[in-house]
Amino acid sequence: MGSGKVTDWQGKHVTVAGLGVSGVPAAKVLHGLGAVVTVVNDGDDERARAQAAELRALGVTVRLGDGATLPEGTELIVTAPGWKPDKPLFAAAAEAGVPVWGDVELAWQLRGPDAAPWLAVTGTNGKTTTVQMLASILKAAGLRTAAVGNIGVSLLDVVLGEEQYDVLAVELSSYQLHWAPSLRAHSAAVLNLAPDHLDWHGSMEAYAADKGRVYEGNRVACVYNVADKATEDLVREADVEEGCRAIGFTLGTPAPSQLGVVDGILVDRAFVEHRHKNAQELAEVSDVNPPAPHNVANALAAAALARAFGVPAQAVRDGLRSFTPDAHRIAHVADVDGVAYIDDSKATNTHAAEASLAAYESIVWIAGGLAKGATFDELVAGAAKRLKGVVLIGADRALIREALARHAPEVPVVDLERTDTGAMRAAVREARRLAGAGDTVLLAPACASMDMFANYNQRGDAFAEAVRELGAAGA
């Protein structure tokens, strides 16, 4: 039961590690296929007990509060993507020769014989936007498609659902790739690589290697970022199918086998006849929403994957024009007294915040939250000259404060110790005090949100609400 396809699940003993978003559907699917399913879960809280009751009613065995012991007779583990590779359960599995799959591997294994090919996207930042742009372009070409994977639409649901697709735009996290040994995409892109989730992967090398797995077995194109050599290195190391090409994207003028930008036009010098002297116009930079540099890079990556699938140039333009970005992704909330208030709560790591900070000239920055093992020196040093002031919130704000003291000592900093629900309102008021006409107040926390909020959406909503209160007060 290695990476070969499993055709008969009847009576197979499968252990599902973790209840959560992917664990419950995986357990139900496997049970429905006739497998003997045991779910193990570390936690034993109210939510876990409710999920366990639902599964037990179907005849699934659930062990709460014991995620470390390998159940007797286990032939396969299907794990939630968040479970760290160093957990005792996986050490026991390795010793017993039991393979470990994630939900993505399970979905890959359960595809039918005429399943739609996958165009896969990974990277530290920009994955969701790029996958949504890609789906928009594919739809504009008249293809039946969906944006799926780490984006919130379960691959299991899509693979086992009634609907037929021509091609899928798949967002994959490093966690999901780690547990997907036999996944083979039609074409794939690694958008960028920056330190993230190192507490999970253990090292930058292990993190990069997991991202690089997306290129394994690609048939048509491995899309990489010309400005990020680490992504090109991963292409070089990948074992791909004969004839698969390395395709770069760049914000500069593209060389042959690249997509890039010339005089405000997105151009393709990869999927054209005589690419050494010809280029195909795809769209204008102004067709990209918003046209911030990192987002133009996302659009080029999406275009490269679509073109690898044979989509015409016109569909790239139409798809980019009809795309609307997610909430909390560089969203303009309001202008109050000549100050622009921007919600980029989705900037949950330093790399995303760096892209955000680079888009504005004079910034009052609201930052902080859970650092997830990140360091902030590089981010602060790079942004120092644009910072007019900083308001810090959240559990790990001291790490950012120390980096500011080292690299931007003259920038005024307000350190908010509060973590109650009114903290964001206070942060916005402090930011307003520091900002003048022509400045941008930017929520780009560079940290996760779970110390103070349920998720980055709630954090962004709190910011937007506080800004609207400012405006309503005739501030």
C-alpha cells in the first residue's frame, strides 16, 4: 500500500489522525468505501466529542485524548495536514512500515479513470489569489473548473462529487505536499519561498523540499519565479516527465521560456511559436486587480499555468479582468481626513507583509500577533524608510518592537498591551494620531491572528469596523 493505487478498500484497516476540517470527511469517505476506520485525536474537548459522536453513530471507532498510539492492525494512516511529522504516531508508523497519507493524497488516489488533470500552486504567499485568478482564466476559456484544495473547497468532495471538470486549479500547502507522495500534476508553480511554518517542518531545507514536491512528475510545465532563485533550484531538482519545461515568470522583460512585463503589458515568450523572437500579448497591467507588483507576479504565474494547459491569450485577459480579490487582501476600507486605511489582515507572515509594505510610500503600520517562529529584522530593515509610525498588538509584539529598535529607532512606536476585543479599536485610534494627510494606515500584521481573534477574517473585520467608526465620528 505504498504509492500504488488502492482499488479495494473493503476491510482495510485505516487510522485517521485528527478530527478537524479534513479528518471527519476523510473518515466518512473511507467508512463508506468499506474500510475499517479508527480515528485518533489528541484533544478531548466539547467540539471533538460532538464530532466523535457523529462518527460513532456511523460505526467508526474514535479514540479521543490519545493521538500517540498506533491502533493495532493499522495498514494506512490518513492524517490531517496540520499534524507535525515528528509526532510519535508517525514514528510508530515508520517502524511498522505503515504509509502515511494526507487528505490530498487520499483524494488523488480516489480519482476516477477520467479524472480532470490538476494545475497546482504552492508558495509562501499569493497561493489563494493565484489559484482564484487561474480558475477565472480557465472559466473565461470555457473550461469546467473549480478553485480547490487548501482554499477551503475539499478535494475529496470534488473528486467524489457528481460534477465533471475539465481541469482543477489546486492550492496546496507545504503540509499537504509533505503527505502526498504519489501526487502528479499536469503543471505546477512555486510562487516564492520564505521562512514560514518552520516550527512544523523543522528547517528551511525541509520546508523548501516539501514545496518542491509539487513539481514531481509534472507533464507540461514547472513554473518558477525568476526573482526567487530557490524556486528555480527546486525545478532543477525535480524528477519530471520527458518534455516537461521550466517556465519562469518575471516583473521584468521576459527571456525565451518566460512570461513577463513590457511597457505595462503582460507578455508570453514561453507558449508561442518561435519564442526566441516572438512574444504574445496577454493583458495589460491595469487588467490586474489590484495592480500591486506582487499581484502582477501572481497574475503571471496563473497565466503561465493556464497557457501550459493550452488556454488562448484572450481568455487570460478576460479572466484577469473578471477576477475580484478576496476580502482582507490589500482591501481599501476608507479614506478618513486624507489618510487611506488598508486591510491586509491576510498578511499572516513576514513575506506577505513585506509585499504589502512595499506597495505604499508613507505608512503607519499596525502589526503583531502570533509569530510562528518568524524573525522580523529583515522585514523591518527593508521597510524602515517607509514607516511613519507603528502600532503593535498581539502576543509576540515584543519581537517586532526589538527589530524596530535595531533597524528603525527613530520611528515612533505605540505598544498596545491589550488583547481584549476593543484592542483593534484602540490600535486604529493610535494609528490615526500618528498619520497625516497622504499617509496610509496599513494593517499587515506579519503574524497569525489566533492569539486575539478566531482567524484573519475576524481581525480584518475588526479593523474595518474601527475605521468606519472613525469616519462616522466625523473624525
